[in-house]
Amino acid sequence: MRLFDTFLPGLEGPTMTHPNLDKTLVLIPARLASTRLPGKPLADICGLPMIVQVALRAREAAIGRIVVAVDHEDTYAVVSKAGFEVVMTREDHQSGSDRIYEALQKVDPNGLAETIVNVQGDLPTIDSETIRAALRPLDDAAVDIATLTVEINDEEEKTNPSVVKIIGSPISDSRLRALYFTRATAPSGKGPLYHHIGLYAYRRPALERFVALGPSTLEKRESLEQLRALEAGMRIDVEIVDTVPLGVDTPADLEKARRILAGHSR
């Protein structure tokens, strides 16, 4: 199978499945309003709306049920037409975690899903293996939340406040235990710096607790909601992967995503 198999729903997909397929729920939040790229989820990428491309990447990962959480009828219509499960959520959510929690309550009220994977709706080129990697830290029962990171090799990224860094204690060659997240250049001294990738896998009780906590002091100071969990004593482990998936936030990002997917569809 090619890195990206952009097949339409109803056609045969990848055969690889996660052993907890029936207990894992992949939620993809999609907010229509965007300051830098209006109507972002509906932006065309190789003949499909971006949100549908993200759903296809999630389906290629084959880790569980997929639901797209939207806040507008237009987005609802295109996702439904593409054959993916979709749920309407409120427009006024302050974060993606709040949106996925509302979606979780609506689509799984009986609590069948034990693990919730939050895949951002602006990652149309993400590799399916990267999505699967987010689940690995949850093999340890002590971990509440799992996420991803990649080592920073670009010197400019090390000092760029838009690049969120993870300060973590190494557990293995491929995993860290998160101690802090920051926009500053940290930690100091010799050694690698790590760029956080905002894709999360939650144990259900951890997501429920996280949302109930409300914004924390350091979360508001750094504008990083994952600090809420650390301040509350929750454990976040981080899987180290090879590349940062392209997040589409600007017209230039959109053009780059189109080039990437056009190349892989040949």
C-alpha cells in the first residue's frame, strides 16, 4: 500500500487493524471559522474537502471507529456525503478537547469506548503510522494521556515560540515522560530539543477529568492546554516519531498539502 491511499468510502481500505478496534474512538474536531484560512475544513485538496482527507488518513490508521465533530451544517453535509460518521457540536467551544468531549457524550453515551484519539481536522497529509504511534504509550496502565513529538533539527525552530517544546524525561529510545510544555527554548544545556505534535490519545476517565478541571494557571500563561493535565498531576507520555505532520493554517500550507497529496496519488 502507498503511504497515502486516497480511496473513497465504500472501497476496500487497509487491512491492518489495532487489537482494541472496538474500544477506540477516533474523534476529528472541525471548526469552520478560521481567521487565517476561512472555511478551512471545506478547502479542496485533490478533489476532496480537507476534513474528508483527514478522515481518510484516520481510516487508513485502522485503529477504531471514526467520528468527525463539526460546528456547521456545510461541514456536516460534506462529511456525511463522503460516507463518514459525523456529529454536530456547539460553535462556541474554546478548544478541540471541549469539542471532542461533547461529541463523545453524543456518540458514545454508554461508555463503550475506552480510548479516545483526538486527530486535528487540519492534518490532511498525516501518515497513518503516526496516528497509530499515539496509542503506544497507553500500553502502560500508569499513563493517562499519550501524545507525540519529533526531535528538532532546524535551528530556527529551537527559538520559535510557535513551535511548542516538550521537556521530558527519557523512558526509552522512543519515549519520554512529559514534565512540561513550553514555547520557550528549553531545556537549556547540551542535548536534543523536541517539537510537540498536537495529537492526543486519552483514556476516557482522563479526558473526562481534564475537561472538568477548567483552564489552569500555567495553561493560561503559556496558552497550552496540555499544561492543565500536568498541573493536576496527570501523566502524559510522549512517543517520538520521525516527522511533524503538516498543519494547514494558511493558504501557503494549503498549497503545500495539495502538492504532497497530488504526489502520493500518482
